[in-house]
Amino acid sequence: MTDGAATQVAHVLVAADKFKGSLTAVQVAERVTAGLRKVVPGLSVEALPVADGGDGTVAAAVAAGFDRHEVRVTGPVGETVTAAFALRDTTAVVEMAEASGLQLLPAGTFAALTATTYGSGELLRAALDAGATTIVFGVGGSATTDGGAGMLAALGARFLDAAGEPVGPGGAALAALHSADLSGLDPRFADVEFILASDVDNPLTGPKGAPAVYGPQKGATPEDVETLDAALAHYALVLEKAIGPKATELAASPGAGGAGGIGYGALLLGAGFRPGIELMLDVLGFAPALERATLVITGEGSLDEQTLHGKAPAGVAAAARAAGKEVVAVCGRLALPPETLGAAGIRRAYPLSALEPDPAKSIPNAGPLLEEVASHIARDFLA
């Protein structure tokens, strides 16, 4: 044993996010558990896969005991896709990436100007139809930059051009927006606790807005970013004419720029904004699991500067540190020095790259490598 005291460690909580592109959060927990038990057979391990509101959020909720519901909705470029939401009692977890995510686009193609959130609105409506009175709306991983206009249209809003025709799909088409009518929005939202879960606090437009910051990840050129930013600014002005100054106030609010501006659409529907990981830990039942734990293992594919800004491992570590629990992390690659990890509440990080530095080999072999890394954690903290 090189770290910790074995006599104090009796119950390990694995609360890690996915390793994007290689392992789901559920698979991460399975591999870590297997690696720990190779060294300490019969070890008490509790798995609680976590997510920060982005892609993988529904899967984490299902792993925590929610029921999975599938529905056919409109994908980001107009095709029909199968999307899922999670439901337990009357609480639904809806993930916009299920209906409007980048992963739904054909490989190697983007639709920065035309991708729509219409399917996300259909997914929210399906959650209402299933009896949800509390909806946690996780946003992230989107293919879209339409300010949530598609989502609102699916829920009954009307966005018309000067000829009185509906504007086309996507953010760029909002440049032609002449009038907006939100009076037809699904009235059930007035009686629903609607919570926007996001790991970003960007406004809708401007240098820190959705097009400028996240547009390039969706294939937007510098010219596309200018087009989208101007179109979304125009969209907010037209909405101001329709519903008053609240429209421009909300456009500047934290979270409005989440997932290509779908955060703005959610705020217009009356959603309250909360940091995604903080909210998801509550929904998933993290507090009682943490109370049972004597060692917490968290992680994600890349531990880097982004991790510190609302990502799952930072949220897990902060909560664990507040409870006086020791935390270690697993990751594919590590780009944070020990002192930064320590300040975040993480005692030590174990990257797969320490075993296999070539990503071309590490990513397809992430499962076995993670088991080996977990066995190192067991020897350092448990053996």
C-alpha cells in the first residue's frame, strides 16, 4: 500500500462520466469495478454513472433506476430518429442531444446553418404526455445553433417571414424572421417544474455567445458564425416585439447560449437554470451514495481545463470534498498538474495514456486499459 489506509476503505463509489468516443459512463463503472476486484476480490463497489446534462445524461438516469422511454422524432437535418427520455414517477430527464445532437449527423458532415431543434421540442412533448410534472432538460452536444426556435415551433410557437410563411429550419433562416407568436405554446409548461441543466453559462449572442464559442465545433466557418450571430440577435429583437423586454433580458442570461441557444428557448418556456452536474447529482441520488462511500472514483475522457468549469468530475469532487471523502480520478488523457487537481478536490489522477500514450491504440482498447488502471488504484489505496 502506497496511499491511504486500507482499514478505512470499505466501500468504493464509482461516479464517473463517459469516455467520449470509447466508453459509456456505465461501461466505465463496469471496467473500474472489474479492475478493483482483480486486486481486492469481493470489494464493496457502488456504481453511479454521472453526466453533466450533455450527451449521456439519459443513460446515466436509466442506470440510476429511471425507466427509458423511446419516441420517434425529427432529427437535426429533418430525418426521423429514435430518441429516448428517462422517467421515474413524475420526474423526466430529457436530453436534447438525443434528438438534436451532433452524433445524429452523418459521419464527417455538419449543418451549422440549417440544423434544427424541432425534435427536442417533440421529445419534451412526449415527456409531458407521459405524465411528467418535473422536467430536467439537459443540453449539450448539439448539432444546432437555432436559439431553440425549432423546439419552440414543435411546442406550438409560430415564426413567420414577411410573407406570413414559416421560416425555414436552422439558425441562418432566422434572419428572415418577421413576426413571432408564442401564444400557442403548450399550456402544460405553466404547471411544470422545468429546469435547464447545462455546463455552460454563455449568453445567446456576442463574443461569448453560442455561435462564436460553439459554432466552430459544429462546422461553422467564421462567415457562418457572423451569419448565425446576426440571425440570433434579430430573433431576440423580434421576440421582444412579441413578448416584451423579457426576450432580450433572457438572451443575455447565463445558460441562454447552451447547446446552440436552445437554452434561450428553454428560458422562454419558463425554465430555471442550474449547473448541469449539480442538478444531475441531485436527480441521480448522489448524496446518499456519497454518504455510504469511503473512497470515490470519478473521471471522464479528458481531464483538462474544461473539466474545472462545470464538468462531471469537478462536481463530484467538490461534493465529495465537502463531505470529507477522498477522491481519485480516471481519464483517457491528463492535462492538469497535481496542484490543480488537488485544488479541485482530486487526490490523484490515473490516465490511460500512462499505459498507452498512442491515442490510436488507447481509444479502441480503453476498456482493458481502464481495468488495469483501476487495479493500480486498488493497490495504491486498498491493497
